[in-house]
Amino acid sequence: MVFSSLEFIYLFLPVTLAGFLILRHFESERGIIAWLIGASLFFYGWWNPWYLVLLVGSVFVNYGLHRLLIRDKNRWILGLGIAGNLLVLGYYKYADFFVSNVNALTGLDFALAGVALPLAISFFTFQQISFLYDTYRGELVECDFPRYALFIVFFPQLIAGPIVLQKDTIPQFTMPVFQNRLGVNLSVGLTLFVIGLFKKIVLADGVVPYVSTVFGLAETTEGVPVEAAWIGALAYTFQIYFDFSGYCDMALGIARMFGIRLPINFNSPYKSGSIIEFWRRWHITLSRFLRDYLYIPLGGSRRGAGRRHLNLMATMVLGGLWHGASWTFVVWGGLHGLYLTVNHAWSRYWGASSRPDWLPAWLSRGLAQTLTLLAVVVAWVFFRAESFGGASNILAGMSGTSQPLEPKLWESLSQGTMMIWLHLAALAAVVLMLPNSIEIARRYGPVLADGAESVKNSSLGQHVAWRPSPAWAATMGLGFFVALIQLYRRHYGVHLLQFLGFKAKECSMGRKEWTVVSAEEVYRNDRGLIVSREEIQLTDGRTIPDFFQVQMPSHTTIYATTEDSLVACIHQYKHGPRKVALTLPGGLIDPGEDPLEAAKRELLEETGLSSNTWTALGSFTISGNQGVGTSHLFRADRAEIVRAPDSGDLEDMELQFMSLESVLTELQAGSFPIISHATAIALANLKR
């Protein structure tokens, strides 16, 4: 479950809020804390109930270590706690990454663990490490177990932050806070939530097709045209901005509905005039954690400039690896470490005096912002790319040094690029010119006081400050309505006539069936292929003595999409069309096997993906007269990688994740030559 899902908006949040309000009315502090813990565990378990064991176990173990540290400030207890948390994180997040790199370096073939990454494990691990460290240093706000548990599992910040410290939220879990200004809390919270939802669904997801198309092109071709590269890089720059910003706003808003203020985590980072300033504005709580619990313990800047730069680089590389188990994330972190090192060196040796007297301050600031943003865009390419090859293709295209091998492919995708550039320009105006949500709601304290001090209203922000009014209510209502429309289109694709209850009539032609006079089996093999010669009598009395029938085992074809709406495709040789082709996952159904179970099995074997959301697209005979088996088509949504692919097939298979636009383009180009696969693509998008 995510904040931008219909089940969260329509069911989870209203029920949780209603329970809170009832307990608030009866002034039950313990009841509120227990209710929020229970709701948070349900929220987490919606994804995978089995990982509740990991989360709850982690909470109990770390609280036990906390109690030991209170009695004895023993460094070994602290080390045991930190090491244990990191080992659990390392196993689930980095085990396969480590094994695959060992295999690549040594030529060995160690089996991958193939475990699914538990949701939010990076966030609750960091929070518990900070809690143990603060206990050891004696900087802890005393708390009982229920408040500690709520501090870790509080659902507004559980999934993707902010990374809160014990001093941020534990003191707030008291009845006076819960009782405070209900009307203001609800109105401010709903406003922030709607702003965040609009950013995520409309602004961030609105550029996903551009991003997926270009980065998919970069992974499958040797060159990317200049225009395509810049569109892809800039589109992703805005996608991740509004995605993260939107999530932060929704987290702040949801927490505020319950009277809780979270720390600021996002403050218009693309307005930064340096990389140092960028990291004071982007993922602020992660920067705080890395500074206080990694950079400073490593020595910070206390041992000279050389050691400072080394510590910066180590901190950012580990910060990059924290984002994902891939070398592309390591490079992203390393780039930002290099940026910060250069930035600090520049500030130390030149500083403010580097601006010539003839250069106006506003122009100097503009140039600094442009250079900073360009550096950030370059780094984002590695963050988004699936491989170094894909990142290199994008960067080569941006620099104009790429030699596209398939320019016609981009031409087919780039019809109307003027509208794309206008779209990106509009997003740039929102990012660089408009006040952010914290600025808009600043007079009502949307974040903790410490963070609010760092937010300075823009000149425009003075005029668009939020306040309870019909105009603002109408604006937020419109934004919420637009976001919901996009949600329905994305998840269900409900057409207006279908929504109103209109259904197509079933047709019955009233035609008579042919009569099988006789049948003779002429061929059979051990793979289920049977060829029969039949004598057929037509409805008008005529007979056909040698009407051949082909029986084959039924098979499945699966149109599977990830959480990012990418389609799982397989690039492999197919002997039927006699060429290397794009296909969808699928395979034969074993005797007596349910088609859906076969589809789940084949998807897991060929791609390593698993899904809890399946839709039957229909069952179809391959040939209208010869039969040739039955194809059962399915759509699997929000599929996640749970293990390495292991199909056992003879042919080489290359798994690719493609955008819908790329799939449709390749379909029209004939790259999907198998009829059942083309049908599954069409039906999956007809029934979205």
C-alpha cells in the first residue's frame, strides 16, 4: 500500500483517522498509541505480511539493546546493535549484489539468495541505529516501549522517510499534542496531502513515458540522439523531484492530521547555488543522518582538508549504495562526493571573493544555480539508468558525441516534441519560480520548528500563503479531483460508458456446427503435438475428406508490469518466425495445472517476478479452423523481483523492462511476431 493508492485514500486513511478521533474524544493516550501502532503494522503488512515478523522482531531486539545501554554504556553492546542491524540490512539488500560481483570477478557460480527486499528496511534500520547511538551518548529522550514502537513504525514516515530521530517524534506522542488544534491540523494536513498527491500523480507520473522511452532506448541501442538524451535526462530530473517532493508533502500532511509534526525533508533543492546547498535542501534528514552518524564519527573535518575530503567521498559513496544495490548508485554517490569536495575546496580558497566586481550578484547566483543543476542532472543519469552502458549512451547523446544506429526509432517516438519541451518548461517554471508547499503553509507550522527556520519565503510565496478559505478549499478540491482522475486512468482505465454501466451485447449468429464424420491420428510426439486427419461435413452437406487438425498443449502468456509501469519483455530467438524477437513471459501448462498457477510459475521462472494482482485477459484458440492449442492470457500488475530468473529453457533469454510507449512502438514495427503476445499487449491495455 502506498499513499497514492485508492485503497489508502478510500479505506485505510479514513478508517485510521476515524479511530484516532474516537480515542481522542475519550482522551485515551494509550489507546491512541496502540491504535496507531496497529494501523501502522497493518499498513506495512499489506505489502507482505511475512515481513511483519522482521519489522516487529527488529523493534523488540533494538529496544532490548536500548535498555542494556541505559544500564551499561558499553561500547560492545553498541557495536553489537549496529552490526546486527547492518547485517540484516546487508543480507536482504546487498547479498545478491555481493554474490553476483564475486561470481563476475572469480568466474564462480555461487547461487543468489533470491530474497525480496523488505519494504522500508533501509529507513527503519537507520532510525534504530540512531536510537542506539543516542542512547550510548546519553542524548536520549526517555520513553517506554509503546512510544518507541510508534517512533519506528509510524506509518506516515515508515516507507520512505523522513528519517526521524527519537527527539523528533517521541516527545510528541502525548495526549496534549494529540488534543491540539484539531481543525487546523486536519485542514493543514489535508492541504499538504493533496498538494503532494497532485505532485506525484499528475506532475511526476506525467513525465514517466518520456523517461521510460528514452532510458529504454539507451539500454537497447548503441546511440541516443541529442534531443532524446536531453528530454530523458531533464524529464527524469523533474520526475524524481516531484515524486520525492510529493511523497514528503503527503507524509507531512498525514502525520499532521494526527497532530504530529515531522522534520523538513525537502526544500526546493533545484534553487540551490552550490552542491553544498543542494544537500542542505535535498533529502535533508538523510543528509543529517549521514553527517551525524557517519561523517562526524569518521573524523569529519577535524583532521585536515585531505581527511575531510576523504570522509566526504566515503560518506557519499555509502549514501549512494544505501539507495540501491547497484554500481550505478555507487557512481551517483561518488559523483556527489566529488562535487562536494570541489565545492568545499573552492569555498576554502576563493569563497565569496571569487565573484568579479563587474558581475552583478543576481547574475552570479543564476550562473551558480545553472551549474549546480547541470551537475545534478548528470548525476541523475546514473541514478536512473539500468546499466553503465545505458548511462553512457544518455551522456554521449547529451554531449552530442553519440552516433545513433537507429535514428528512425526515435523519430517514430518523437512526434510532437515541441509539446514535450513545453511540458518540461512548465515543470521548470513550477520548480524554479513557485514557492514550495512548506513556504505556502509556513504560518501554520507544517514542519518541526528546527526545520521551519531554514525555510525562507520567496517573494511570490508571500502572496500565495495558504489559509482556510473557500478559494483555497476549491483549489485543493480541484487538485484532488484531477489526481483521482489520473489514478483511475492509471490503475483501471475505466471508460465513461463502462463506468455508467453500459456493456457490449453478446452476439449469437445462430449458425450450425460442422460434423466430424471420422478422425485419424497421423502424428504424435512426446511434447504433446498431435496431428489428425478429419473428414468434415459442412452445413450444406458437402464433405472435406482431409481437414487436418493440430492439437498442442495449452500455454500462458503474461503481460507483467512493475510498480513503475514498465513492461517485462524477453529478447530471444524464436524458431517459429525464424528470428530473434521480443516476447512476453509465458510457457506450456502442465497436465491438470490451473492456467493461472501456470502463469505465476512461468513468470517467476522466466523473469524472477512475482505479483499479487492478476487479471485474466481471456482464453483463445490460436487458429480458427486448425486449432493449434489454446492460449490463456493474463495481466500481472505491480510485479516485483523476488529471485533470479531460472527458466531452464534451451534458448538464451534477455530480460528487458520497457515502457508502454516502447512496447507499442516495437509492436507496430513487428518486433513482437507471435500472435498471442501481440494479443496480450492489446488486451492488457484495452482493459487497463
